[in-house]
Amino acid sequence: MRHSHSYCRFCDAIDDFDRFIYTGKGALKFQAFLIKYGEIAIKGKNRHVFEEALIRNISHALTHVEGEFEITTERGRIYITAAGDYDYEETVEALKKVFGIVGICPMWQVDLVDMQQIRRDVLAYMEAVYPDSSKSFKVFARRADKSFPFNSQEINAELGGAILGAYPKMRVDVHNPEILLNVELRNRLNIYSETIPGPGGMPVGTAGKAMLLLSGGIDSPVAGYMIAKRGVTIEATYFHAPPYTSERAKQKVVDLAKIVARYSGPIRLNIVNFTDIQLYIYDKCPHDELTIIMRRYMMKIAEHFAQETGCLGLITGESIGQVASQTMKSLAATNEVCTMPVYRPLIAFDKNDIIEISEKIDTYETSILPYEDCCTIFVAKHPVTKPNLNVIHRSEKKLSEKIDELVETAIRTTETVEVRP
Ligand code: ATP
Ligand code: MG
């Protein structure tokens, strides 16, 4: 049902009233959104590539929302218009997860006619959105078309006066207004006063691909989220050690990938059976070096998949000093086996800061489920914290008989699943 004319005291002046969808429960929903994007606006010649990716990702995010939408562009602007009734909350929630969006502005978009009509439209907007308001406000008008017979200052003055006339309790505050009423004269007239913060970052798909080493812990999903936020497409590899790690532990990793995929888009997840490699290392190498040697093999195998699918780097959730395998010496030992760059977005983060992000992106509750991890089962009581590379190399020589074959089998038997939000 559309917003009815009798609702608005200015409606007699308005012939086209498609700005809201009236839900029938007294709630008004905006019919359109203006999408603001920041960094991507400064990308010069590449700009259209970024805009296209952003539009594609918005469109993808909205396929999961109830309603039909049209996405249109105008220089430096993306508009989303609902074709009929739609779920407002779901729409905003979906848009809040699209990297590259800086602001989501519920908006009226109507035909641009003349000053008189703009005044009527603005008063109708105020009546609908802020009935009986006594708030402070400021009109912020901008003209794209400089041939419009009034300049921005004149439009501000005209509309400010009209609002004060209609709302004697309101007052103008140019420095710190409670309502910043944006009035944009473009191909059509845009009126909006609310900006819901978007996630920022860059549209996924504009920065190449990287391979995330995804465990069931708190850190690696956050690391994947952060790199995806820079526009990077994510693939993932999980090292599973049945029967030491259960099906539930594996399902937990799939669930975490699903949550990260809400932001990053679909993730191809490689599930590697790592048991035989772990047992072999356990059998042949000193136990205090197990974690480091195991992690070196994880990196090698993840890099194999990364190379195979055109990834440009690896991603881990490591942070300096968090555990024995993440001292600077341990990180150097792990890093030594990689030829690709390893991105460690959490390297300087405290655990509390990582937890805060994991709560914000909704991975925390899943991450803390108590299912065992393949590393914790084989972990030594006193793992080395300052591994010596020569010593590690010597220990790894003891693996020479079977390790190549085991790695090859692990790669060959890897199960790959496409994880969607
Ligand atoms: P997380 O919370 O991400 O599990 P963590 O604090 O448990 O991290 P480690 O177990 O030392 O730290 O792992 C460091 C990083 O190595 C992880 O962030 C992840 O990127 C990778 N990693 C560890 N275990 C696995 C696994 N079983 N499968 C895939 N990657 C793993
Ligand atoms: Mg872990």
C-alpha cells in the first residue's frame, strides 16, 4: 500500500507520491537509498572498475533480501530504488556488509522542477520524517547543474525560511545541527537527512585473491574479514585431523567461513586431511618442535592451493607473541617455507581488540565453541619459543622418507566446498 494523500498536510501540492512505501502499520519506509562511497571515488581512471564491482556486490547482497530493487548510477552516486514493498531492516543490514560503502542514506528522489516545487517537496519531507519537531537543523543544498537560477546559498536561505515558517519550534544551527537536511539538485532532486554508516573499505573483487588459513579459532576469521575489506577475494584452507578433530570441529570452520562470506562473498574452502602428516611429524621429530614444523607444512600446502588458483598471497591470524608459535623467531621459521607474501593483518593487535572485531562481525560466538583444534591435540607441554632454523631443518630431514608422498596424498584427497553466506 502506498502512503496515502490524506496523511500529509502538504500533499495537495504533490502529484507524484512514490517517495515512501506506507507499510500500513504507521511506519514509513523510504523508497530509495543514496549510497556514498569514499576511497573508490579517488581512483582516477580505474574508478569505473571499482564502481562496477561495488554495484555488482550490492546487487549480490540484495538478492538475499525480500523485495525488488533497481540500482542506478549518476556521476559519483549510486542509487538503490525499491520497486515495491521490501524489508527495510534487512536491506540496511545487507548494505552494511558491502565493503566500499561509506554511508547509506535513506532518501526521497523526486523530479526537479523549480524552486517552488523544491520548497513543497522539502516541507513534505519534513512533515513525513520529523512531524512536530523542535530540533535544530541546517539545510545543505548543492547544485550539480550550475544553470539552475538560484545558487546553493540562496536555496539554503529559501528552504531554511520555509521550514522555520512551517515549524516555529525548530531553529537553525549551522555548526552542530541535529538535522542536516541535504538537498541535492541533480538530474532529479535528492532529499535526505540520515546517514547510516557503511563498513568502508574497498569493493571485494578489486584487489586480487588471497588464501586464508582458516582455523576454528577467533583470529583467522577476523584476519580474513580484514583483508576482504581491502577488496581482496578470499579463498580458504582448513587442516582437519580426523579422528583427533571431530566432524563438529570441521562444521564449525564451515560455519565460520559462512559468516565471513556474508562480507566477502562466496569462499572456496579446501579441507585438507592433515592427520597422517601430523602423526608422522609426531613420530619422527622432537615434540617441542612439533607446532613449528606442523605450521611449516600447513603453509606449504596452503601455498600450493594458492598458486594453483591464482592467489597473490596467504593470510593468517597470527599476532606477535600471542602463543609460542607466534614469537618473532617462530614467525620467521614459519615464514621461511613460503615464497608468496604472507599477510598477517592482526600482527600488532591485542587479543581483546581481535575479540572486539569478532563480536562486531558475528564470528565470536561460533569461534568459542569448544571443539578441539588439530594444533592443540599434538601440542607439546613446552614448545620452543625461539626455534633455531638449523635445528628445524635437521629435524625435518628425519621426515625425508615419507613426507613428500604424505603431502601429495593430502593435496590429492583434499575436499573443496563452495561456502556461501
Ligand atoms: P586462531 O584463533 O585463528 O585459530 P590461534 O591463536 O589459535 O589462531 P595458532 O593456532 O597458532 O593461533 O594459529 C595461527 C594461525 O595459523 C591461525 O590464525 C590460522 O591462520 C592458522 N591455522 C592454525 N591452525 C589451523 C588449521 N587447523 N587450519 C588452517 N589454518 C590454521
Ligand atoms: Mg587456532
